[in-house]
Amino acid sequence: MAGETQNRWVARPDPAEKDATVPQAVAPANSFSVVRPQPGAVDHPAQGLPVGVTPVSAGSGWWWLGCHGGAGVTTLEHAVPGGRDAHRMWPAGVPGWPAHPVVLVCRSSYGGLTAAQRAAAQWASGALLGVDLLGLVVVADAPGRLPRPLRDFCRLVSGGVPQTWTVPWVEPWRLGNPPTTHQPSELGALRRTLTHHTHQETHRV
């Protein structure tokens, strides 16, 4: 229909590929991402992440916010120093303080991506105060390439956040090696972006 705007958050079935175990979803029709909340355009999800009860003061670094249990926050906290674990709660803002930089974290499974989609919709709804969402880190939940339905779903979810980084499966981490070793190259881009943002905000205050 002419003039109709596609809803970026609605999964549409792909007639060319059907999967009995993974619900279908397609990538956004355009390549840009949501960079700021859109009150009125996105509904607040019924099952969003809680907001911290006690306001926290702004500080250096950023918050790693796991969208679900086992997202990989602890690993990222050690692999990319400078962030703090938000313990699956949006940091509560403090009047007069700068907004809290937040990085969402999820696994690349369907459940993980669904949790990330809910968290991104929660942010986009405008219901959160004092949050500066930097993006989403998708941590591989298994070795190898994602199945196509999950790749498409990941692209869809990525369209709802300012930026997305992917961290591949690292077998040495599974075997107990510290996250500071055997780091994939993808962590370099993540580290540079977050460090640059933190440096800019420190000089801006």
C-alpha cells in the first residue's frame, strides 16, 4: 500500500524458507538503525527488564546489561575492561547527571535475540530515563555459522539499536581459559568504539 511504513519490529514469514523450530523473521527493509528513543512509535513491552531501585551516580566507563541469564556479561567484563555489570537492570538515572552509557548483551540463540528485542523496544519506547544506549553485543551461543532464520532475526533486532557487534564462538573460553587470552578480532572494534565514547564523554563533562 502506498505510503505505508513497515514496522521494523514485526517478523514477517519468508515463503522461500520454513523452519519447524525457529519462528521466521526477516531483516529490516532498510540498512539504518534506530539511534534514539521513539516515544509513541514503539510500545513498551510487557516483559521488559527492571530499572534499578536505587539511583546510581554517573561514572567513567559503561554498563554491560545482560538481556537474559547467561548472556556473556562476565566474559565481556573481563575481555573488554572499562564496563560494569548492570546485573540485568537498567541503571536508574540521577537528575542533573549525564545519561548512563549502556551496552546490551545477548546470546545468538532465538531466546537470546528475543530478549534483546524486548530490551531494545523498552528503550525505544522512551520509558527509560537517563540511559544512553550505545548498542548491542551478540555473543555466539554455539560454534559455526548461524542458521539463516537466526541470521535474519539478528539483522531484524540489530535494526532497533544504534549499533551491533558480534562476538564469535571462542572454544578456549569454554575450556576455562581467561577471556583476556585468545581474543577474536571482533573484540578490537568493540573495545575501540567503547573506549572512544568514554573518552569523549569524560572530556565533555
